[in-house]
Amino acid sequence: MLKLTTIEVCYGDVQALWGVSLEVHKGEVVALVGANGAGKTTTLKTISGLLRPSSGKVEFLGKRIDTIPPYQLADLGIAHVPEGRRLFPLMTVRENLEMGSFPPDAREKREESLEWVFQVFPILKERHKQLAETLSGGEQQMLAIGRGLMARPKLLLLDEPSLGLAPILVKEIFETIKAISREGVTLLLVEQNVQQALGLANRAYVLENGRIVLEGAGKELLENDHVKRAYLGL
Amino acid sequence: MEWSILFQTLIAGIMVGGLYGLIGMGMAINFGVLRIINLAQGELLMVGMYVCYWLFTLYKLDPLLSPLITVPFLFLLGVTIHRFLLTPLMRARAPAENQILLTVGVGLVLTNLALLMFTANYRSVSTSYSTELISLGNLSVSLPLTLAFAFALAISGSLYLFLTKTELGKAIRATAQDPEAALLMGVNVDRVSVITFGIGAALEGAAGSLLIIVYYLFPALGGIFTLKAFIVVVLGGLGSTIGALLGGLTLGIAESLGAVYVSTGYKDAIGFIIFVLVLIFRPAGLVGRARM
Ligand SMILES: Nc1ncnc2c1ncn2[C@@H]1O[C@H](COP(=O)(O)OP(=O)(O)OP(=O)(O)O)[C@@H](O)[C@H]1O
Ligand SMILES: [Mg+2]
């Protein structure tokens, strides 16, 4: 479904990704893990067109997407729930969700999608008239994911959905991610919560200093010595 | 103290303030999305007024109907300025100061074109209702000013509905609040930027059609109103259209009270004093962060 081939990305003179190749197949949950500054966010931004690779290519459903304007990607079926949530703070919960279904195809299914999202996150229904900036951190994260779901994505990119949440909420978010996956949405998940992410993922990639250093089945990587030492503190 | 004079002064201030609010809204919506102050906003207003003036003089078109022409005309002018002057600067990632300077240049060109084409003469339109008064007891208010105020409120209300109820309006607000997130939602933010600049100009077209029935027209009027729009927008909390309306009312009332109770000569100075006081005590503007 998604295929990155030897992607290189630079911020000015600083190169952040070095020959990154990865694949996500339809129906999978793929985790991308790595330390701070490894290049996880950079990878996701390159997929959703916010950054352009200086070499290599990005393909989605067999079509090259690193050359088309980024605003067209949402309509192709890629939704990106960015790091730090990036809600529209002065819009209501409902308006934020409506913005999620801005792409033409998603707009037609708006009411149906709203019901789906309210079913996944009942709290959002209760809060639908509230401004996004007045939500708690956990609620904001739910809204960010809900907004992504409103696009009816084929592929959902999640950048650290559990960041800054209390342990009980982290568990809840991971449960939700599982549920979303069961609904048939393909997921590429960036997480620092390596234990949980690898436990959930079908496959995973480990990114270090802008390079993929390991890849394999999620459970398999949990047993890997390097992963245990570097990421699980074992 | 004569109460009826105070009331009359307040009413006149509120009405003029509604117009100032509309003039400021164009600048506010531009700032919200483009993050630059368009310092040609008053000059665009001046262009709108000339269009209106000639439509009236040559074709007897009532200024209150002229928004049907001034609005699309100024929209296209705004889009053209953005497309051919601002876009290249933005593409080259020129610093915001350069973009603002560019708008100053646009203003100068417009003023001098008007001077060349229409001379520096003061002009005004006299409609059938130009000198009529509405009296309520011992209060009397100018009819054209009342009409201009009512239209200004109606246009502000339409802008509000546009921004809150339409897909494009919501995309504009989303872009103002977080352009990168808007892009992820599939909003073509470059196009939104152009359209917003057009809307900002179109609002000056509408305001010009109203201002001309209560004010006179000359080429250098643009600079005066750019300054007023700037005060209004800062008073309202940069980038907020609702705030601009409140800022406009504040400036209108302050000027009007100042003209009657201090001296007409100090009218503009009083606007500035309010401006400075608000900056000192409420640096985020009167309303702070607002939904639109
Ligand atoms: N806007 C930028 N300008 C310059 N360098 C940047 C920029 N954004 C990221 N970088 C650099 O690129 C590298 C990768 O950053 P990235 O944000 O992708 O890391 P990350 O894996 O998402 O980290 P974290 O877990 O902290 O979110 C880092 O060295 C970072 O300093
Ligand atoms: Mg990151």
C-alpha cells in the first residue's frame, strides 16, 4: 500500500533521513520506533507531503506521491495525526472533526463518519460544542485521532499518540488503535512507548540517527537483544 | 451637561464605528491568514470609492447598490495583487517585512494613479437622501449615516456566516489557526491565501460604497484610512474579524466624543490615545483571541 524507497530528507544543510526504505501493506499495523531525534516525525511528514525528499521516492497504492501537491494526499486516503495534535484551537470539537472530512470524498460521508467517531470517542460527542483549546490533554489526543478518522483514511499515520498521557489513558489509546485497525484502517504508528507499540504491531522498523537499523515482526523485535537494551531498559 | 448631545454623539460614534469596523475587517482577515499587515487596505478602500463615485456620476447608480460591482471588482484586484506581486515574494520566502513593504508600494501606486487620473480634487456624491435626518424626540441622526451603519452591520453579519457556516469559510479559519494542519486536512492553503486577500480587498469595496455617502473622496484618503484600519485591528486583537468590529466601534465612539467634548482638531489624537492605552493595558487587544 505504502512504499518508501531510499528516502533522503534534509532540513537546509542538515540531513535527517539517510536512505530510508519501508513498506506498509494493506490491513497492517506497522510501528516505527526510535529515540528522540531519530527522524520518525520527519519520515511521517515526508509521507504526507509536508516535507519533500531530496532523493528516493514515496509510493501509495502504486502511485508516486512525493511529486503531487500535499493538499491532494488527504483525498487519496492518507490521514496524518501529527505530533503535538495540532488541533484548530479556536474551533469547536465539531468544527475540528468537520475539517477532518474536508476532502471531497470524505465530505460526502461526513454525518456517517461523525457517528463513527462519536462511537469510538463518546466524550467528543459530549464536548462537541466546546473549543478545542479547552479540552484536556487526553481529550485533545482523542480529537486529533477522531479528526484523522473523519477523512475515512485508507492509511492513518499516528505520530506519538500516547505522548504526555497518564498511563491509564495510554492503555485506552492503544485499545482504540487496535479497534481502529480491526475496522480495516491500515496504520503506521510512531511511538516512543516501544513495549506497547511492538506488542501491537504486525511489523516494526527501528530508526536510529535517520537510518533504519532493524526491521521485523513486532513480537520478534521485542525479543531482540539490541531492542531490549536500547529501548526497553532490560 | 446636555444629555441629548451626549446621546447624539454616542449614536454618531457607534455608526461611524460600524464603518471603521468594516474597514478594519479586511485588514484583520488578511492578517489572520497571511500573517502580514496589508498597508494598502485604505488605498483599496479609496479605489472602491472612486469606482462607486463614477458609477454614480456616469450611470446614476445608487451607492448602496454599488457593492454589487465594487465587491467583485475589488476581489479581482486583490487576487491580482496577490497573484502577481505577493505570491512571487512568498515563493522566494521573502521576510514578512518585505511583503509589508510591498503593500506600502502598492498603496503608493494606487494613490498616485488616482491623482493622475482624477486630480487631487475633493469629490462627493449627493443622493436623494444625502441630507436627510431621522428624528427621534429631540435626537436627530443623519439618514445616510444610519443606512451606511445598517449595511455595514449586514455585511459584517454575512462575513460571520460565511466564516462559520461554509466549507471555504471554515478552511480560511483553519488556515489562520494552523496552516500546516489545514494542509493535512486537504486544504489548498496557497489558494486560501489568495482568496482571503481577495476577500480582504472586497470588504474595502463594500466599505467604500458606504463611506462615500457620508464622507468625501480624494486620492490621499487611503493613507488616513489605512492608519484607522490598523488602529481598529490592533484594538480588536490582531486577526480577529469580530474584534475588528469592536475595535471600530471603540474608535468611532472615542473620536466622536473627542470631537464634541474636546475639540474637532483633537479627533485623531484621541483615537491614538485610546490606541496607546489599549496597547498598554490590554496588549492582546480588546477581545484577545477570538474564534474568527
Ligand atoms: N524544522 C527543522 N529544522 C532543522 N532540523 C530539524 C527540524 N525538524 C527536525 N529536525 C532535525 O531532524 C532530526 C529528526 O527529527 P524528528 O523530529 O524527525 O525526530 P523524531 O524521531 O520525531 O524525534 P522525537 O521522538 O523527539 O519526536 C533531528 O535531529 C532534528 O533536530
Ligand atoms: Mg517526533
